[in-house]
Amino acid sequence: MRWIRKHLLGLEELSAEEITAILDTADAFSEVSRRPRKKVPTLQGKVVVNLFFEPSTRTRTSFGLAARRMSADVIDITRAMSSIQKGETLIDTARNIEAMGIDIVVIRHSAPGAPHLLAKVMDASIVNAGDGCHEHPTQALLDIYTIRQKKGRVEGLTVAIVGDIGHSRAARSTIWGLKKLGARVIVVGPSTLIPKHITRMGVEVCYHFDDILHELDVINLLRVQRERLESSPFPSTREYARLFGMNTARMAKSKDDVMIMAPGPINRGVEITPDVADGKHSVILEQVTNGLAVRMAVLYLVSGKQPDKLKVR
């Protein structure tokens, strides 16, 4: 297909064909990370700005490395480094950066819709690296890419997303992507962490994890986001681990080929025990590796390149 989008703001607005185009483009880039010389000239001459107003290690590093591997120039700006600390608005900050001659802005912001706002006022391409509790499209894409890579397909699989659904932007993006590609999605967790109207997204809801373990092809374990919780939604982390944590006993009830995922960072002993996190069913580190290829693909496509013109040499 021909890629016509200038921005990647979320997966809700993408078609199944567009999502597949990103995944297929990531396939072409995945080989780059295995080379002795991990660099290609696909974005040579382009300038990518990582504009991060929330703490991030994995996502910011992954985007920066992805851009550099395609020979782009990269500028990293955090909230502490920006003039927002002096009272400047987000739009003024973005316009001042754009005046320096940039091509792509990768933004993470606590306000839902911040990337959409920049897309309206800037000529540069905008990539959403997480906006509040709204969406985190590249995390979802790398998760879906990993599922397709390991399982050979997405359509027809049963995927559980377990944990803090209400505060997870990655969960929302993952649901949109998985449903559009034909997966069955079940959200699992305490009722206090699952939005009341989540079924409008086409998912099923389960409050008793053990009841569905035998049905699941993939289990995606979300971190309990304590920094976003305004109150205690469950009695204790010990109680949460007992009811929803993935451990040896639950692995024994699961399919022999079940796949265990986590977007990270993980709380060992809460969402997942160390033996499961480091076990043969876990693809957590593979998700990190695949994140590079997916983010290379996204930067490549929003820069105006076409999937069928890609030559990784």
C-alpha cells in the first residue's frame, strides 16, 4: 500500500492495512541491528527531536537510537531543559524548535492530545511517544510485531491484557491494534482498574484471571502505575500479586506455548515473578529489541518515504 500519513498520533485512526505496512517495514529494518555496522543512510540529512516532558528510559533511548541508526541528526529535549520551566507554552516551545529546521518531533507529554495539538500547528511530522492515559502507539506496535514474529499471525489469537487498564496508554493502543488485526482481546484486573465502558472498544472483561488461563495464546502484563494512582485501588501489592500476578502456578494452568509479555518496566514479584520473567515463555527482552525496528519503520514512514521503496543496504 502507499503510505500517506504525515504523523503517527495513535492506532485508533489507523486501518489494518496501515498497521500491517508499519509491521512489514519493521521486518526490513530488523536485520540492521544484527549487522556488525548497525547503520543505514535512510534518514540522512533529517533532524529528529525527542521532546519528552515525562520520565522515560526505554522509549526515549529507543527512538534516539532508531533515528541515529538511520543516520538522522538527533536532539534530545526534556522538560528540565526546556523553556516551559520558565513559563513558555508547549506551542511556543515547539515553534521555536521548528524554526531551527527540524523534520520530525517525537513527543511524550502528560496531557492527552498534546501530539494532536502539535500536529495542527507545526509543519514537522509528529510521532506520539505517549500522551497521558490516551495512547502509546509505538509500544503497541512493537508488542503486536513481537506477537506476529513469534506466533506467525495475529488474527484468531486470544490475548489477555492484565492489570492497570485504566491508566495504561499502551493498553488502549494495543487494543485498537489487536482488534483491527483480528485478535480476540480480554482485559483482566480488579474492577477498580478497568474502565466501566471498556467493552465499547470490542474487548471482553474478566475479573478472575485463573478462569481464562487455558484459553490464552498471549498474556501481556501491565505495570501497576503507582505514580498515576490517586488512591489505593486494591488492598495491597501482595493481594494484587496473589490474584493477578503471573507465577509458576499460573504457568502450569496455561497453554504449553503461551507467550508472556510486559511493556516494562516490570515490578518483579507483583505483576510477574522472576522465574516467569526470565523463563522460556517470556519475550520481554525481545520486545525491547523489536522496538528499535518498529521505531525505525515509523520514523521512515512519517518522513515521507514509501514501504515499497525501502532498500536497507
